[in-house]
Amino acid sequence: MSRRILIVDDETGIRQSLRMGIEREGYEVAEASGAEEALTMAASFHPDLALVDVRLPDHDGLWVLARLRETGVPVVMISGNATLSEAVRAVKSGAFDFLEKPLSIDKVLVTIGRALDYEQIKDRVTILSERARIDEPLGRSPAWSAAMETARRVASTDATVLLSGESGTGKELVAEWIHAHSGRTGGPFVAVNAAAMPETLIESELFGHEKGAFTGAVAPKKGKFEMAAGGTLFLDEIGEMPMTVQPKLLRVLESGEIQRLGGERVRHADVRLIAATNRDLKAESAAGRFREDLFFRLNVIPILLPPLRARIEDIELLADYFTDLFCKRHRRPALAWTPEAREMLRRARWPGNVRELKNLCERLVILSQERVTDAVLEGMLAIAAVPDGAAGELHRRLDQHETEILREVLTACGGNHSAAAQRLGISRSQLYRKLERLGVR
């Protein structure tokens, strides 16, 4: 996708000259002749960089610079008669560079390239820093606090941990936090998804293999246990582990030793194991789909992570955190939530849990303007929750129950929509949309 450049200058000839030279290099260009127009254009065009003249008819360029930098847009200032003090002020205010007129298009293009490269490197550093800084996962609800209290108590030990909970509840995030607060924090954190590996390769992936161990094994290879030496091995979706591999995993956990496929050498596995599952492993064991002895070996310290619907107190906290995170990452202005939208957040079902909320917040940051309303949010939630199978039947029954409640309240209120909305604790606009969606007349 081509990068976007916004040109802000009150001289038409300069804008057109810059536009021609910049577009020849494959950039997408938009123009503004004044400060107010520049901010309006930036809100819809979402530039990757702006070229801003110091002298503008309504506000000066430094005013535009300050507001564009608030949204993270890099700015190169241009001027034909600026003073040295203005140039210094511009750079101190966050301008990437200051170019004097008459402008050389070659110099402009070089400066644009340097600025975009610098921003790309800065973004990568920011993302890596976010990943490296493992803060305690957000939450203040009783259920989440209880889970994290157990995580805090077990983090400093080498005990095996079994994290269970629905998909999207943050099991890998908690596993990373435990590792970061353990005595193994200086060692690697190696994550393995058992459901994502082909059954024919999972043994080789976990324990490694020697050259010639099987067709295609042209060189020796370390397994994940060896790669995690001195650190933590996170086995996600452990309930998907094939029955044929489970005894070998149990042996490693019991003896602390591994053997590569096709090899005779016994190696010591200096690894702390954290496993995670969205299944009930006790029930799976009783049904013969998971080895009971392996379940007991994994279930030393069980931690149940609650679904988002069981931690309503955390929904707004998480939504604000994710919204702020993505506004900074995508260089968007801060988003405000209306009270009706916040209430809708609390009432949503969240089948995808925190992962669904996080994805929704990113979508809102990219597609919304200035604030999140209940109308915008309802449309987003409807897209995110298309029912199928057993979940579809549950949604149908819930809609049926909601329809009955709406009709009952409307009848009690004599058909007065305002009174019905007040009794239901929702806005009138929400009530109208529910009536339309459910076909209630």
C-alpha cells in the first residue's frame, strides 16, 4: 500500500509542483491550503507524513504541527522567509526537519524517505518494547484477581502450571507474565500450539531429531524442549495433544530427560512447563480422550481464567486500554465513548472474550471518527457475532427471550417507548434498534 503525504501550503503553485514530484515516486497525495483545512483533511486522509508551510492564512504552521504531532503524524516544516528562531521552535516542537524555499524536489523526497524510515523504526521499537515489558494483565474483578493472586504465588517457583479457560481469555499472556516474574526470566519463553502442529511432526517439534531419523531429516534439529533450556516452555492447547505423544511427554515430565528421534543420547531438560487448555481435561480423561496420569502431572497448580462475561468490572478498563494502545499505534486521535456505548460494552456476550474485545477496539480506532456511539458499536458487535451451530441456537433462544421481555415492558408502559426504554435501562435509540432487529411491532 502506498504511503500518504499531506501538503499544507497556501500557494497553489507550490502545492501542485510538490504533488507532481511526490506522486511520481508512488506516494498518495492530498492538499490543504490552510490550517483548519489541514486538520479536517488529516482526520479523513490519515497521512503518513505532512509537509507544512510555516506561513498560513488562518493559523501558523506551528499550530498545525502541534496538533498533527498529537496524533503521531510526522511533520516536515517548509518556509521561504522563516527566522532562525522559528526553525528552532519547529524542531523543538517535534518537526522532523525544516526545509527552506525554493524547494528542491530531490531534497524533499530524500527528507520524506528519511522521515518515514525513522517512523517505521520507531514503531518497531515501540512494539518490541510493549512485548518486552510484561506488566500484570489488567483486571480488578474478583474472579480475575483470584486467578492472578495464584499466578503471583506460583511465579517464583518452578512448579508446573495448568491454565484453563475459554479461548481468548489471555492464557498465553498470563503464562508470559509468570515467566517474566520467575527465576527463569533471563531464559527463553518458547510457545508451542499443540493444535497447530501436524500429528506426524509434533514429536520431532517437541523433542528434536537426528539426521536420518525419518525421510526428509537431512540434518539434526533441536526440539522445543532444548530451545527452552533454562527458561519456560508454554504448551498451548494441550488438550489437542495426540494420544500417541502423550506418554512420551509424561516421561519427560517425570524424568526431566529427553531423547531426539533417531538418537541414543539422553539430554537433561532444564525447563519449566506451563500448559494451557480450553477443554475440561478432567472430563476428557474420564472419557478416555486424555491420559489421566498426564493430567495429574500437569495439574500441579491449576489456574482458571474467567471469561469476560464473568468479569464485567474489567470490560471498560480493558476497552480504554486497548483503544489508547491502538490510537497510538495507528496514529489516530483519542476516541471518546458515549455512556450508551459503555453500557452496551457491559451488556455484550463476548463469545471471543478479551481477544474479541481487543479486535473490536482496533476496528473502532481505524473506522470511527472522534467518538464511539452505541449505534456504531452495535453494528460492530453484530458483525463480530455471527452465530453458527449450537451457538446459533443459543442466540436464537436469547433473542426469543429478549423479544418476550420487550413486548411485556411495552405492554406495561402502554406502548410508550420513552417509558419502556427507561424501565429497561437503555436509551430510546437502543430500544428502536432492538425492536427493528427483532421485528417487534
